[in-house]
Amino acid sequence: MTPEIVTLANNPVLYLVSMFVKILGVFGVLMGIVAYSTWVERKVIGRMQTRLGPTMTGPAGLLQPLADGIKLFFKEDIIPAKASKLAFVLAPIMILIPSLITFAVVPFGGDLEIGGYLVPLQITDLNVGILYILAMGGLGVYGIVLAGWASNSKYSLLGGVRSSAQMISYELAAGLSIIAIFMLSETLSLRGLVEAQSGSIFNWYIFKQPLAFGLFFVAMMAEINRTPFDLPEAETELVSGFCTEYSSMKYALFFMAEYANMVTMSGITATLFLGGTAGPFPGVINFLIKVFFFMFFLIWVRATFPRLRYDQLMKLGWKVMVPLALANIVITGLVVVLFQ
């Protein structure tokens, strides 16, 4: 029997079941990686700084994420008396949800044959997948701004304002940097981008567009507020920035969103520039290896580089990255016209 692609047109029941299983599976794996990213980060940074990291909670501290979750779940949930309560409660949710649903368009494997049907290992393949990712990335900042405003605290408000300015600066640079990729692949679908990089490792866009890769990766680090771009929090200046007034599980949701963004950003970068699921192993394994590599690199950067000043952050975004991205578009256009 020739395998068929499961769609609503030929078998709606199997399609819905496959979608449900994929959503639950991706969510479960994503949450597991998010939980243990905290353990890995503390252990890796500890080793880099000649410390041990978590050691007491379970073997090698492996139960530390569980202990942290239980602790935060049972801590007192405090809402400041002068806070805007509804907005204060909604803000952490508005940050977490976009960080989770962004992964819906990322292909994490090839096609899996089950019972004569081909089930794509991707929740959904949008023909404008990159636009969807940029849109979801832009939504997260609303939660940060809302958290800063709703807290009725000057430190929180400054963190929210910083985040909005940072998002405008670096989302523009990120969007411009990957235009060159679309010029080469002629598609906005992430599955199409993976197929365009298939065949040889030298088809990966990290080799064809190294400048675009560097600009995109730096911009995405700034988008998710990772060191050295964590200016919206900036403990030395703003206590804890937009999440200063938060406690208990609301406080935990901010950090869950940060690590979920790390996973999603690593998956997007691997898909755009490293061929996604391409490699010597099964597609899912190749994809996870690339995701974990980028996550390790993000942890390494945090352990190595100091935080930028805010004026340096803005200068880098507007005076360096945006002009370089525009120049890369012009050069790529000339190459495509003259040599393809």
C-alpha cells in the first residue's frame, strides 16, 4: 500500500489523533528540556567558574528542578496592593504562551510511516512559517511591558520600557538578516528551508550566509533577553526589572518562558542555518543535537561575557547590525541576479 499523507480530506479522525499526539509529545519534551535546562546551566556555569553547581538534591543534583518547582508552587503568592491585579496576573501567561506555541511550525524530524500513512514530524507546516515565528516573537514583549506597568513599581516599569525598545531594535535586525535566506531558498516554509539545505553539508546556509547567521543569532539572544543582553532585568540597576514584584509560580513562569524561548530559538536557528533535521543520524536525533549545541553556546556566553550598557545595546542594534543586514541583502541580491 502506498503511504498517504494524513489530512482532513482523506482521514479526519487519524489526522486529529496525530495532531493531538504530536502536540502533547512536543509540549512534554519541551517542558522536560525547560526543566532540566536550569540544572544544566547551573552545572555548566559552575564548572566554568570552578564550582560544583547543584549536588545535594538527588544524584548529582538531578532532582534540583523538581525541588525548585515544588518550592515555588507552595510559596506565598503576593500581589502588591497598588498593582493592577488583572494585568499583573495575565502578564506571565502572555510571556509563556508565545514562547511555547512558536515551536508549532518547527520541523523536528522527517516523515514517520504509521499504518500506511506518512505523519510529518511537525505540528503544522505553514507556507509563511517564518512570519509566524516573527509575529509570536513580537508578542512576548507585550507580557514584559504589561508586567512592568501593572506592578506599579519604577524598577519594573523601567525594565518593561527597556524591553520594548530592545525588541524594536533587534527584531528589525533579525528580520532583515534572514531575508537573504529567503532570497536563496524562495520559500518562507521551514520544511521548505530544510529541503533547500538537503544533500550536502555545504548546502547549509551557515556556509552560504555566515553574516546572516551571526546577525540572526545575536539578535535572537537580545530578543529573549539572554546575557549579555538581559537589560530588562539588570539586577545591578533594576533589582530584577519587570519581574521585581512577582513571587511564587508567577515568578517561575517568567523563567519557564526564558528557557522555552532558548529551546525554540535554538530550534529555529538550527532549521534556518544548519539544515534542521539533516545529518548522519535519524532526523529527530540530528535536530536535538543541534538544539543542545546552541543551548550550550548560550550558557557559555552567559558565563563569559558581562552585560552591555544600555547605550551600547542600542548602538549595536541600530548602528552595526541593521546596516550590516541591509548590506547583506544588497550583496545577496547581486549574487543571485548575476550568478543564478
